[in-house]
Amino acid sequence: MRSTFILLFLCSIWGSTIFGQTEKQLFNRGIDKLKAEDYLGAEEDFAMVLQLNPRNDVAYFNRGFARLQIDKF
């Protein structure tokens, strides 16, 4: 039982370091998606930015712009 817990713990740490992205990376990816007119993808990226930092005003603006483009008010 203890070895299972340790294994799950190590997998969660490994997964978050490999697959986790920083706020800046997500923000830049969202900007790239806006430029490519992938508004749904951009909206998702900016929503993830806001989960990491709810005080990012520019992410709120960009998410709102993306939502406006896909008629998601």
C-alpha cells in the first residue's frame, strides 16, 4: 500500500513538471492562437492563464475578445 502511494506521488510530480506550463507560456500560446484565428483554442489558453493568475487583466481582455469571436458571451 505504501509503495503504491509513493509511486502515485512520484507520477503526479513528474506529470506536473513535464506537462505543466507556465502562465507566460500559456499566454503566448493564446496570443499565437488569436493571430491564427483559432479563437476556441485561444479562449481555452487564456482561461488556463486565469486559473494560474486571476489578476491577469490582459488575459481577461483577450479571453473576452476570443469569446466575442465565437459568440460565447
